[in-house]
Amino acid sequence: MPILREIYYASRADEMRFFPFSDEEKQQFLAMQFDAQHQHYQTYFQQAQFSCVLQNDVVIGRLYVFRGQEDMRIVDINLLPNYCNQGIGSMLLNQLLAEADDRQLRVSAHVEYNNPARRLYARLGFIEVEERGAYIFVVRPAASEKTNPEVNRTSPVEAFKESAI
């Protein structure tokens, strides 16, 4: 848990600069937010794979993935700042996309509005489906949906909008 907390805290460091709290108050706030997020993931994605990303036996990030019948959900992907913009996230996403293609699954995720990874998701074929609070829900269609539109007359975007209702 300590390294998972460190990864989470690091991902929020930039925004915390704007909070008018003491360093101790910021740590308490981040601890509360991490605990709430962790509890949410454990409750709603019990069957997910919760993995640490390693480089040379050092934990540099986390990758949480739920593999469902029709959808592979990227629950969370987060790298420590020193490891961002080195192609690691792209490599991880491409591995997940290859697995999804093999299994004929859509891939989905929630991305924060200001997250630079939005450009990466777009380059990898994800479609911004809808706004969901502080996030944008993105979907990459299954390989069969991209190559054969007759497989499912409902677009992946419409299918997700219907299933969210």
C-alpha cells in the first residue's frame, strides 16, 4: 500500500499546489482521497487485476484492468512522474489492445479532462463517448466492430450509452 499511495499522491501533486492547505492538510486530504478510490475499486471491480508496473524490479506505476465478457476496462493506469513520456504507458496500452483484439473485446476507460493521455487514447483509436462528472468516458471498439460494421448494428458508442442507462 505505501507505494500505491506514493503513486497516487504523485499523480495529484500539480493540482495540490493550488490548494490553500498546509502540507499536513494536503497529506490528510490525499490519504482520504486515496482510501476512497481504493475502496471504490475494491468494491466495484472485485474481479479486476490489480498490478504494479515494474522497471528493473522497481515499482514505477500501477495498472488496474477489469476483463469482462464484452469489454476490457482500464480501471486505472498511473505512472510515477519520472517515468512518464518515455513510451511506457503506450507500451502497456498497446499490450492491452492486442489482448483485447485477440479476444474481440472493446476497451474502455475514464480519463480526466486535463490528462495529457487523452491525446494518446485518441491516437490509439479510442472514441470520446460522453462526459461523466470529472471524466470523459472513452471506448475503443472491438476489432470485429471496426472491420465489420454488420457484426453489431449499434455503434460501440451507442451500445455504451444504452448500457449506462
